[in-house]
Amino acid sequence: MVVSRLRSEVRKQLGENEHEADWIISHVTGMSQADFVLHPREIADEEMRQIEDIITRRNSGEPLQYILGHTEFMGMTFKVNDLVLIPRQDTETLVENIVSKIGKKKLKVLDIGTGSGCIGISIAKLCKNTEVTLLDYSDSILAVAKENADLNGVNVKTLHCDILEAVPEGQYDVIVSNPPYIETDTIFSLDNIVSSYEPVEALDGGFDGLMFYRRIAEEVAKDILNENGIIAFEIGYNQGEEVSDILREEDFSNVRVIKDSCDNDRVVMARFKPSLFSSLTD
Ligand code: GLN
């Protein structure tokens, strides 16, 4: 079959996901979208078989990023597998804001719950003077993150720590995190693509979805964030006020909620200003 016919066939078979047709064909054939038009060719039987397999998996609900094994984030390619959350466009809001805040400063950055590493690696790539550490609770997740760091040519450290059990080592100027923030009860009622394919551990934020924000603001940051350090969280669209309150109740000031491109609350940023009183009584 010639590529132009194949494109319309694949689109038809993908139904509501028709926009993914070119992505799939390019992945299998190695042809770019320009090649489809400028250098069209016959598609080999083996390529057809691979494309059909992908369509079958896709139509049963598996996210295309897991099928192909990679995705794009901040214009960079990230390897993904079912151990890690698929990087979301929403998360680019967090990266863009923290990157513009850091600029060329020489700062130590900790990405808590790094997953694919998309946040910390983007920061390392865009803010050349930072020293970035990627933290997660599992070595196999950290291996994915490390592979992505290599893929994107950045030097980062990795740190194995379950922050619910222990406080990580080190001192940092910036803590950035997109922690699991969905209420436990909501997870299984989510769009089934998310709940049946993505790791529950990457989504479950406890009974009210706020467990990780509390743990980081109340316990972790106190020990590892430098005075005047910055904390930047991704949040659910309805968590702006609650997460701001958690931070204000601790030693954070300049608490700011930032919206994403769809006008939803998406990021909370604050500065760590430990008071003399609290440092004396700690
Ligand atoms: N930091 C990763 C991301 O933003 C993983 C987040 C998570 O697992 N909750 O995609």
C-alpha cells in the first residue's frame, strides 16, 4: 500500500484518535511527515503488520506514548514505560515558571518524585548553571530518569528516597515537585486510560489528595531547603487555595498560584523564610 492511502486508512481505524496516525506511521517507517508527500513509497508487509498491532493496542485504550515508548515534553524526547507517568503538557507550566525564576543563577535543584525525569531534566537543560538531583522512591524509576538525562545530554544526580518514610539528604535552593495529587477514591473513577495504564503510585495523593504537599511543606523542606529557597509544586486545578494554606501555615511567604494555558490553577510557588522563632524552637 502506498503511504497516502495508508494515512487515510490508519486515520479511519483510529477513530477519535485519528490525529495520531502520522505519529504511528513515522515511528514504524522512519519517514517524516514531509517524506509522506515529497518521497512517498510503498509500505512493506512487515511495516503494515507493526502498524496494525499498534492500532489494535491503541484501540483497546493503551496510551500511544507507552506503545511507542517515548513522548515529547518541552520540545525534548523522553522515554516512558509503565513505571512512570506520561509527562503532561500541563506540567510545562511548572517548568516554564521555575526556569524563568532560576535563569542563569547557580542553584541546587531537587525534583521530588521525578518519574520520567521530565521536570528536573528540562530544568538542567534550560538552566545551565543548576545542579539538579532527581529523587524517586524506586531504583527502576530512577533508571528511566537517568536514561532520559543521558538521552538529552544533561548531567544530573539521582537520589533514592521514599519521602513519606525519610527526609532526603542534601541542601537545596529549589524544590520542585509534581507529586501524586489525586484523592484515593477518585482514582478508580478517573478516565480509565489513566487508572488502568498509568502507575497508581504516581497518582494517589491520599484521602484528600494533599498528602505529599503536607509532607514536603511540613517536614521535608524544613530540613533540606536553604533560607530564601523556592518551592514550586504542580497542583490539581482545584487545589490552589488548600496548597497555599499548607505553605502559609509553615515558614513560606510570597505564596503565588499560577494558571496554565487553559486558565486552570496549576502551580503554587513560594519562598522559604524560616522565622528566627521557629529555628530556635526546632
Ligand atoms: N515528575 C513526573 C512528571 O511530572 C512524575 C510525576 C508523578 O509521578 N506524580 O511527569
